[in-house]
Amino acid sequence: MKWSEVCIHTTNEAIEPVSNILHESGASGVVIEDPQDMNQEETGFGEIYELNPEDYPEEGVYVKAYLPVNSFLSETVDAIKQSVNNLKIFDIDIGHNDVTLTEIHEEDWATAWKKYYKPVKISEKITIIPTWEDYTPVQSDELIIEMDPGMAFGTGTHPTTVLSLQALEQYLTKGDIVLDVGSGSGVLSVASVLLGADHVHAFDLDEVAVKSTMNNAELNQVAHQVTSTKNNLLQGVTIEPGLIVSNILAEIIVQFVDDAYRLLQPNGYFITSGIIEGKKELVKNRLQKAGFEVIETNRMEDWISIIAKKPDIR
């Protein structure tokens, strides 16, 4: 079978919405080529890549997706271009927005894409490894998360995910019930259980994400502690967790802040990530308006995570 690689030259700010557009368009895989991935010395984490600088743009990022070559390809690509252009309505900088197409054979993609995925130390305790890589823990208390992103999701090493995992390591309490809103590959759900959560309820609108979360939970032998459900944010949810984590866009986070506050137990934490610098105040103000206390803000590259706490006012 032949596939067409759609490459969009865009910005860090637009990575998440552009990736989502590609997934919704039927993409069978997404690769993010970000030159900042090759310079992570200042964090002390992630320095296990084997990357070729020639694959990366001098500025911005490449977001690549893979679509089957068929009679609808031209219409699909036109729809993708229109949807990306529409991101400007939400004040999202889409940068160059250059779109190129390259034909690629499935067998080439099936092996070549793995070069982007190596074992990466994410935090003090957590290391993410792909299923096909051999890895020996270097610390006795190291938590190993095996991930098989298939051709649908990222590797779990994007800055927004790293910020989320580091916050989980700091704020999750053993025995917590956790809600993972917008679970994607399920890496945050798996990490929550490995860090001591009693049970995780993962929600996503995408059926592929729902399945991917359970596949990776099974891979890490925590499936009995993860429930993955198709759901629109926290609509209709009645579970009262000790912690909520959500790594999605700022514009989406602000839509369910009230639901998060309503459901969280007193003194519970709301970990939000996927926020660009320009949207930080939007999210902080919305959290505070709902009654949350913003206790920490962290940054990695151009991305922000905000940790908020629901005060005990009983």
C-alpha cells in the first residue's frame, strides 16, 4: 500500500491543534520534527536521542502525517489546509504554514519512523522506552513506562507531556483516584498508576485514543487499574477524584474548569499542560475565577504547565 506524507511547516504553538487536525483527517501517524529536541541539556532529561540535524527546520517545526493514497487524497489535503488556516481565528500562530506531499511506501514508514523514538529519562523517576528497545534501569526506584505509539500518537516525550509527568510525580498521592482528560496514548494514565494511583479514569473523544490508552495500560500491566472511556471532557462525569490531569490546549482547558472544580475533592490538584506562553494568563485567571488556588507554574521550551489546588473551605 502507498502512503502520502503530508508535511506542515508550522510553529511550536500550533503543534497540538495541527496534530489534532491531522488525526481527525484520518492520518495513520504523526511525527513532530522540532529542532529544540536536540538541545535539552538544561533540563537534564531527554538526552538519549539519536537525531539527524538535517531532518529539522532552521526555525519552527515540521508536523508530518501519513495518509493513504486514494481518490480522496486531494480533497482531504485541501480540507487539512483550510482547517489549519482557520486556527488563525483562535489567535494561534501557524508560522510558515507550508504544506508539502511526498509519496512513501508502507514498509519504509513502518521501520523509518522508529528512529524518532528512543528511551528518554523524563523526570527523577520516570523513563519512557519504546517496546522494541532494550533498556536497563540505572536506578533502583526508576519507573519504566513502555510505550507503543503505533502510527497514531506521539512518543510521550513532548515538553507538554514531560511537564505533566513531572507534576504527577510531585503532586500525586498514593491511593488517589485520577481523571486523565484527553488521554491520547495513555502515558499519563499509566504513569499515574505506577506512581501509586488506586485507579485512573481516562477520557478522550477519539476512539483511537481510547483504545491506545488501554493497549498501553495492558503493555505496562496496569490495565486493571485504568478505565478508558470515550467522553467529551468531563461532561456527565460524577467521579470525585483526588487529582485531575489534562494535557490539551488552553482553549479546551478553560471549557471544563468549572467541572474540574466541582468534581475534585477538597485539597485535590488540577494539573494542566499544553499551554503556550501567550495563553498562560487566560488559564490562570479562569482557574482562579472558578475558585482554584494556583500554586505552581512551570515552563519547558515554549510550553507552560499550571498546577492548581482546590481549597478545603468546608
